[in-house]
Amino acid sequence: MLGVVIAGGAYVSTADEATFSGWLFDATKLVNPLFALLDPETAHRLAISAAARGFIPREKRPDPSILEVEVWGQKFSNPLGLAAGYDKNAEAVESLLGLGFSFIEVGSVTPIPQEGTQKPCIFRIPLERAIIGRDCVNSEGLVAVVERLAGQYGKIKFKRKSDGPEHGGTAGHGIVGVNIGKNTTSEDAAADYLQGFHTLCHIADYLVINVSPPNTPGLRKLEGRKQLKDLVRKIQSARDEMLWGERGPPPLLVKISPDLSRQDLEDIAAVALTLRLDGLIISNTTTSRPEPVNKYPVSKESGGLSGKPLFSLSTDILKEMYILTQGKITLVGCGGVSSGEDAYRKIRAGATLVQIYTAFSYEGPALVPRIKAELARCLEGDGFKSVHEAVGADCR
């Protein structure tokens, strides 16, 4: 046994970093199934705890050059990101970026701390690779998130120049967005979003106004044309009153629901174009229960459905929004992505960036390099030389 250990150590020591990194990602395929034996809340808590302590692999292999994209004046080494909801309180940002995501989104973050709903609040549907979550936006609040982002990096650039503080972002090797929300008990949604913006605007690489969580009562009403326009204008006015450095303010995005009518989509597109939003994230979870999810007893639980059954619905909405915004607004595709082909279909439907969540919860770290490799093959197979060339291909 001692000889095997010595020989194994000698072999590993001769392997380059990239090869060893690949072994570690492959090893997670053996460990990840154990999380399925735990209840969803415990499994998620344990996964975040492990990531926060660095007990996950770190990607050492460079991304294929075909995957590089440039959005909002920032370079993304690949279009794949981790959606909001996984690391709500910025506990493991650096380690999660180290998995090979080019960006991750923290949140939703509410102004003051608030608890989620009574447990159980997360329900798995393993055969469909789906999750139903009725968790209200449980958040440790703005102060905790800001302190964590500052503590993890020490790279938050409050560069005082003659024209004010410069937005510099948080991560040296990845892009960090923050999804801002409102407290469930708050009666003034705009005030909550403004507080989130003011607190995070010099820290986040981009900010997301989340008006589409299905579990916060009355919030989706903000997706109406007048309500959304008023809200975005207030935040943009606050932004315009501030002093910015050379890079300017962080991009401002809105995350929308997949449960929207054609008229709703037209209204949101009009607001996005009129107010020159930097982007839209399409989409949040759905309150619908499409086949075959509706045959499972757990489908009767309230909450938002995510995972594979959401893919078609969210991708159809994505394509529709790309057409309505005439390709002038950066779109982030989110909902049901579990493979490189899924990510490719989102891109062809109009997405420049793609986010995952539920599939990552089921499959773990090994999913990240697999999606990127499959996506590169899809692009090359159809003769595209870059992600940008493929964006909206199915709409042309």
C-alpha cells in the first residue's frame, strides 16, 4: 500500500497542471451522487460550504478561443455563467469562478436580512432533472454581501480620481454580477432596488433588477410596461447623478419571467429599447407545470419550476425577445441548460451569455468543462468562428 501511494504521488507530480485539473473534475463524478442522498436544503448548504472552503477543483485548462465574448466592454473567456440563487450571499464566489465559469451572479440580495419560507421549500424531480423551489428570497442582506465581496478579493477598486470613484469590479479572474431584490415585507419596491443599487454599484461588474421571482407576492406586477419603466428610470436617474471614472457605471440588466404574454414581452422590449437597458436575463423560474412534470405528485407544490422542463419555454421567450429588441439588447439565456448543445441553442436563439443552475446542482463541477467543450464543438461544426457569429442565428 505504501508503494502504491509513493508511486501514485510520483505519477501525479509528473503531470502538468492542466492534466491534474482534469483528473480532479473527473473525480467529482464519483462524489457528487452522494449529495442526492441528502435532502435538497442540506445538500445545497453542504455544497456551498465545501466551495467556500476551497474543497472543489480549480480549472487550469484554458478555454478554447472560439468561446471568448466581449460584452459591456468586458471580456468573458467563455459565455457560461452560474445563475443567481446558487450562491445567494457571496459565500464562495472565488472558488465557484475557479470552476471555469467566466462569470457568476450573486443574489438575490435584499436590503435587510430575511428568512426563506418554512421548510421543506425545495423539491427534486430527479427523473426530469427539475427542481421546484418555493423559497422566498432568503438573504443575509446587503451589508453581509458587501463585506464578503470585499473580504474575498481586496480588489474592489474605490479609486478616487478627480471625477469620482471608478467602477473596477471584484474578481481578478472572472466577472461578478449581483442580483438585487426587494424585501418581502417592504411596501416600497423602488426604494429597496435603489438601496441595492447605491450599495453595490461600485462593487459589482453588473447589476440585475430582479422583478420576476415567483415567490415574492406581487413582485411580478413590476414587469408591466409603466411599472417597469418607472422603476428603471428611477435607478438610471440615481446612476446619472453619480460621478464615475473611465469605465463608467456597471451595466444594468432586468431579469424577467417566462410566464409572460405576447403583450407583456412587447412592453418589456419597448422599455428596454427606449431606456437603453444594458441587458435582459431570460428567464426566471416558471409557475407552470408542463408535461411531464405535471404527472408527479410533487408538482402540486407551490413555487417556481427550474431545470430541463423549463428549457423550451424559456428558449422560446428568449427568441421572441431577441426579435422584439431587434438584436440591439444583450440577452442572457437562462433556464434548463444541461449540455453544450442546450447552451448552443440558447445562443442561436439570441443569447450572448448563458447561465446554468439546476443542472449544476444535479451534476456538480464536472458539468462546467463538459458544457464548454460541447459548445465549442457545436460552433465549429456549423462553421462559426466565434460565439458572436452564432448569436441569433435561428432568428435570421
